Amino acid sequence: MTDLDRLVAVQTVKEGSILGRLCWYTVPEDIWVSRGELVKQFRETGLKEKWLPNPIRPSDAFRRASARIQAKNIEIEKDKLYANILVREVTTNRKEIERHVIWETVDADQKRLSYRQVAKLRLDKDTNTVSAITELAAPEQVEFECSRFAEVYDYCLSHYDGNGIRKCVSQVMSCLMATAVRPSGAVYFVPEKYATDLAALGKVIKSLEAEYFEVPLMDAVDARDMVIRKFIHQTTSMIESLAEVLKDPKVTKGKCLTALEQSKRLTEQVNEYKSFLQVNLTELEERIRLLSLQALSLVDKAQELTTNEASEDPAAS
């Protein structure tokens, strides 16, 4: 019998006896939502606007738009010859991003027969505009995709795709102190104090033609034990992730600060769970201690990197 099978999840329980909510959702890959529509849904449901995702960056929109040009197994000669359209990044700096569109021909066994550049895609970071230039004798499909590339880019710049919406939902769930109780099935536990915000999030998800379900979880011994075990597992995973960051001799300042922010967030969540579960979490407290030590180490590393960068900057001398 699994953990979830032993939980007491009910639709109707006495007031005050609910530990939290079990919820799960599915956001389709092909969903596209404008920022304006997302803002509207946040306001209509009462979900805090501070949880809105950041505006889409031009560089992200450019990469998403260029990725949509890619295609596989375009039949050229029946059962004998096929083509793949590939996109490869060749330049990225403060002024521009350039990607090349490649036309690759392969046989029925996917053995490469030819490989040639057929177009250039460019993002001008100063103006946030794009261009698509095809080579002579570029295949018709490439010509077509490049002719509408600017239009696709503009659409990607104003719309979140399925991945963007999933990231948004995940960030809100983190703010609601969610714990994954079945990671493989994307089932989460959220403490009851956040039930109102969770319900609002559920309405937003459903309004986007995605799926969302939740059921109350009765406050029972088995339920508390499961939440504690899963939360300890989640904390351990975060510690291991931070440890990997520290092991990397080429770790960047940005990654250090991101990991530090994650550790602080998890510490807040740990304190909250300790408070509402009202149980002795000796093992978890030990993991918190290790997490704090790693967080301090990250701060030191970030400060060291900042000092080194300043000393190496000619403008600083």
C-alpha cells in the first residue's frame, strides 16, 4: 500500500480537522497565454499579482521562435531520402544573438548525407528586433518559416507557452509552501492556511484550459507522518543540490546567489512546517543546520567572486 493510499483524503470533513490540501494539475505543452490574459485571470480570481511571472525576455522569445522552425523526417524521396531542419546557436553576446538554420539530408537509416546552412536568424539586443535571411536556393519550407519569423517572434514575446505557465504555477506553489508527496505523479500537499490562495490558483489554471484537482486532507497520524517524511526528503534533495553547486570550481556568482535564495526559501518552509505540525523533527533540524552552513558558504563564495571580479576590472583601477 502506498503513502497516498493510506491517506485520509475526503470531500467533506468537520471544520478545523483539515491538515491541508492534496492537489495536482496538468498544463498542456501546446498552450499559449498572453501576459494580458494572465494578468486578467490573476485579478479576477484574487491571486496575488506579485506572483505573476516576469515579462518575457526578448532573448527567450527569440530562442523559442527559432526552435519552432525545426522539423524532422521531411520526406524528399519516398522511403529513401529525408530532411531535418536544425537550428544552431553560433553567437551570443551583449549586442546580439545569431542562430543558423541547417538543412540536413539523411537516408532511411538516419545516416547523414549532406549538411548545409540555409538561413541566418538574428536578434538585435539594442532594438529587440529580429531578422531572418535565407541563402540562395533555400528549401521552400525554410523560406516560408523565415518569411514569418518576425511575426512568430512577436507572438512569443507576448505569450507564455506551456513551459512558461508550468514555471509560473511551480513558483506560486513554492510560495504556498507546497511539498511534493508523489513527485512522479506531480501530487502536492499545501498547508490549510493557504487554501484560499490555492483555490485561486486552481481557478487560474482551469481558466487556461488546463487541468487542476484538489481534495482536503484530514488531519490524521498517517497523514502527518507522510508529510513529514516527504518534507525531509525534499529538504535533503535541496541540500544535495546546494552541495553540487559548491563543488563546481567554476560556479558563477549568479548561481551562488540563486542557490542561496533557494536555501533561504526552504528554511522559511521548514520553520512553517515545524510550527503547524507541532512535532519533534530532530532529523529535519539537523538537515536545517547543514543547510545553514552551506548557505553561509555560498555567501562567502559569492563575496569572494565579487571581490575578484572587481580587482580584475580595469575600470575599477
